[in-house]
Amino acid sequence: MLDPTSPIPLYYQLKTILLDQILQGKWLVGEFLPSENELTKQYQVSRQTVRRALAELQREGRISTHKGKGSLVAQPKLEQDLLRFYSLARSFSKGPHRVSSRILHRDRTSAGPVVARHLRMQATAPVVIISRLRYLDGEPIMLETSYLPSSMCPDLEKESNLEALYDYLEVTYGIYIRRAEEFLQAVSPTPEEAYHLKLPQGIPVFLVERISYTPKDQAVEFRHSVIRGDRFRYKVELH
């Protein structure tokens, strides 16, 4: 039960209790929590306290609230370690999840000043551009656009099966990724990004820009990724 004499606010005590019950499996993903009225009576608190506790759980992505229906347990967020090289296909294809992609655009064009600076090439040099919408278990979670030097992977823009881009680069062109630099920030999605990712209104996204390098430290890919903020979280371990 809640302790009204504790310096910890009642809403936070309630939020912690509900979160513990979710983590222990009292309610499974997709199941509804008790209603606001039921929680108010059970814990003998005001409706405002219950609503604030539920709002905190929703803000953390633990539950989703549906007007007129209640709050249900949300899918747990996918976790990405900031200290490890990350590939969606390689990270999830061997587990219980199903990874798939849909190519939105593929072409060959001039690098332009921004891409050229990241790939250390002339702005007029040709690059292959590939835009993919990535799915996990049928749910759109990531919008990726990759730019690669055309000289390193000729005719890549003609390939229609790029489920695992890095695997394809290794097998077809002998290109191996040794390291990558990533820059991450939280932003509001553009209307087009929100449409492709089927984002609820007000949900932010992670913008991740990556530059990948070969063992000879040659820049081989500049990637612009837009990732659902309600489905991902990032982890870093400090010592």
C-alpha cells in the first residue's frame, strides 16, 4: 500500500507499484490495467494521483492509454547499446523477431556537399542512395537512407533484395565494416516520416547519423536513420 507519510509523492509510489506488477507479469502485453476508478478505490488516492501515475508510465513507454477504453501494457522498448556496433538485421534475425524491409527509393546520383563531406569525396562524385522502411514483426520502426560511393559498389542501385545491406556488401563486393561513428539526437518527425512510421501524434523520433568505415579506414556509408522514440531506447554502461 501507499505511505502518505513518505517524502516520495503518492503518484510516484503508485507508479512504482504498477510498474513492478507489469514487470512481474501480472498484466501481459496488450492486457488492460484496472480502471482509474478501481485504482482509486484500491489504493485510496485521488483520481488526479492515479492519472499522474499512469501518465508517467505512458511517458516511459510502459503503457498506452486509449480514451474511453483504459490503459494497456505496451510492447517493451527495443534496447540499443551505444557502445556496440548495431545492425537491425543481425541483431534480431536470429531471435524470435521477424525483420523485414521495403525499399522506398534506390538510385544513383551526385553526392552533393553534405554527403561528400561525410564520405570524403568530391561533391560531383556518384553515390548510390537507398531508402528503406524497416519493420520488426510487421511494425514499421525505422526509416533508413544510406549513401554509398558508387565506385565501391557498382550497380548496387539495381539490387532489389537488400534485407541485410552489410551482409550483401560483404558477399558481393568484399566490403567489411570495421567501425562506425554515430551522432544521435531527439527530433520531431516530418509529416512524411510520421506517415511511413505510422507514428501517433506527438511522438518524437531519434535521428541517428552514421558514418561507416572499412578496415583501411575508408568511409563506405553515410546513413541517415529516423527511429521511433516510442519503440526504442538507448543504453550506455559507465565505469
